[in-house]
Amino acid sequence: MEENIISLSGFSDLFKETLHLKEVDIKSYSPLALAYIGDAVYEVIIRTKVMNHGSTQVNNMHKKSAKLVNAGTQADIIRRLLEEEDLTPEEIAVYKRGRNAKSVTTAKHATMADYRTATGFEALCGYLYLNGELERLIAVVGKGLERIGELE
């Protein structure tokens, strides 16, 4: 039985080939569109990390994930990354575009400042994902979790 293992860099290519995705200029996406996909990608990364702690009740996994996938935590992550100068100038620009985007939705369980800051973080995650920079995406999220004391 042959085992197919795909590297992170091959993951983007597999997606493009299998789903017949066309080339799109990432800069053509609105910051809120980047945040839309970034939110989902960030949640998959967090759920993967939570599941890696071993099998436990799904409710417990959900509680741990929810603690990390919310506007307050995401805002903390990006603020720490900015303070520690962990981002490139291009990444900072993408974050700022997302942060400054005018959204019709409002924050339910966060301050408006945290909500907008988190939207910028999600836009950065979406940008890195769609650009095929998966290694960098995971490194940024990992550093962010480390900065807020959530990386064991």
C-alpha cells in the first residue's frame, strides 16, 4: 500500500489542481473577503492543535477552541506579534487593511476595537493562506500563541 504524504507547499498545488481553481490576484480580494477565509483557516489550525492533546470529550475540545478562536484572543495575538516585530512590512499592511475595513456586522462578545483588530488578524491569515504561504501562516499563528502563553 503506497502512502501519499503531501507537504504544506504541495497542499496549495493539490487544491488548485483538484478543485480547478483559477489564478487570482490576491490583492483583488477585499480585506473582508480575506478575513472570511482567514477566520476558517485559523479555526482549523486551532482545532488541529486542540485535538493534538489527545482524544477527549468534544465539548471540552470546543471550549478550548472557543477560548482561542474569538476576537479578544485574536486581537491579543496580533498586538503581541506587532509589539515583538514578528511581521514583515507586507504582512503589517495586509493586517491594517483588514483592521480598517468597514464591516456591516458588529461585535457580539468583544469591544469594537478588539473586533476590528481581530478582523485584521483574520485578513492576514487569509492572505497568507490564499498566497500559498502555509508555512509562514502556521509560523505566525504559532508565534502568536506562544506570545500569549498558549503554546505548550
